Amino acid sequence: MLACGAAIHAIAAPPPPPPPRNDLPMTLDGYNIVGLYGRYADWLERHKGQIIDDAMKDIPDRPGYRPQAQIVTYKKFSDYGHYQSGEIRGYCRAVGQWDVDRNDCLFVLRKVNIPVAALDEHSPLGEFFRQSFDPATLVAALRREGIEPDSDVWSLDAARIFSELPSPATVLRANIRTELVDSAQCPQMQAELSRLEGKDMAYAVDMTGVGKDGPVEAPAPHSIMREDALHIRTAKGLVTVIGKQRSMYDMLSPLYAAVDDCAEQLAQKAAP
């Protein structure tokens, strides 16, 4: 089950150095191969965000219903980058070619991630990682790019370093996992959305460097980071409020908790 509302201060351990393949040299022509191996694992993991973003653009169909605008969206990040996205979107009963019945709507939470890890040697991404890392090809490419053996590879553009190695996009796309929970299965979701409807949002305008800046809570080192957005209507136009860390999460966390509880119950019922 993909939890959308995991505790915001949960600690995501810093990326451990991957165990090198037995056939890897420690260095090659002065280049630190073990260090490059770790950088490569990080680079592969960081491809997940774009693949997830692309998957989120593909809005699922609900027979007889027409999708509406997003209501809530979120992204979650670890030390390896963006690893999960989600949204809550309304679907209303289709009437004719364009219209919908606003009195017959349901709400769907969709969560997307790619649950394969470069450091898990038995996973598809782990196998790709170990098989695609080619020290000779990599060192030749570094020389052509004018990257010296004593360069700090973590400060360089990874796409430049690994341009000659295969892309993990095919492996990542093949392992996308999507979870759907709708308000017909989970009436608590609609109850929480109704509770939020009409709620006031009190944010004072505090612009960085303009006047006296108020304090901003810093995230714990290596904690799960998140970005939550609420898409709302006003008389003057549509508004999207995006908040990092607790700034929006505290308001939305009861909604997330309700959906996670439903998803867990549904998974238990589906278990053999």
C-alpha cells in the first residue's frame, strides 16, 4: 500500500554507498570507480520523478463519468529525490457530450510510485544498475568531456557524467505502480473533503527580504520531504495554494489519514 500521508518527520536514511560488484576495480586510469558507482545509483533513482510526472498526466477513465479539475495534489521526496505523487480528482456523471450532473460525483485518489530500488540487486532496477555500469565506457566519456580524475563527481551534472550509459527509463516505466481509492469505496474521503469545503485559510503575506521575515521551520535532516497543493475556486478565479513541509500538510493530513485507512482495509479484504 502506498501511504499518501506518511508522517512528515519520518526519517529517510541518507543514501548508503552501494556494495560494488565483485568485478569492479577500485580505480581505473586514476578515476574513482567506487565513487562513480555510488553517483550512478543516485542518478538512476533521480530518474523516477520525471517518469512519475509523465504517468500523472494520464488521467484514468471512469465509465459514465467525466473527470473534473484536480482538488488536491502532492509529491513526496527522499534523499534520492521525487519518489511518489498523488492527486484527488472529482468525476461527475456525464450528461450529453459536454455536460455533467453535479449532483452525481465521486472522488478518486490516485497514487503513483516506482517501487524498485537501485540498491536492491534482486529488483529490476538493481539488475539494470549492476549490468549497465561500464567503467571503461564511463572513463572514456569522462576524458572526452575533460573531467579530471580528481573532480568531485557529486558536484558535476550527472547527465554529463553518464551520457554514454543506457537510460533507465524503460525499466522504470515498466515498474510504475498505481493505486486508486474512490469515495464509493471510502466514504470517509468525501466526509473529509466536505469538512474542508468552506474552511478559511489564514496566511499572512510574508515575502522573503521584504519587511521582517518570520521564522520558517526547517525539515529534519534526511526526513521525508513533501509538497502539497490545494486547488480551489474563488469569485475572481481559480487559485492553487502550494505548501512545502507542514504548511499545507497539517490541514490535509486528516484527509490523507482517512484515505490511507480505507486503502489498508481494502487491501486486507482483498488478501487471500
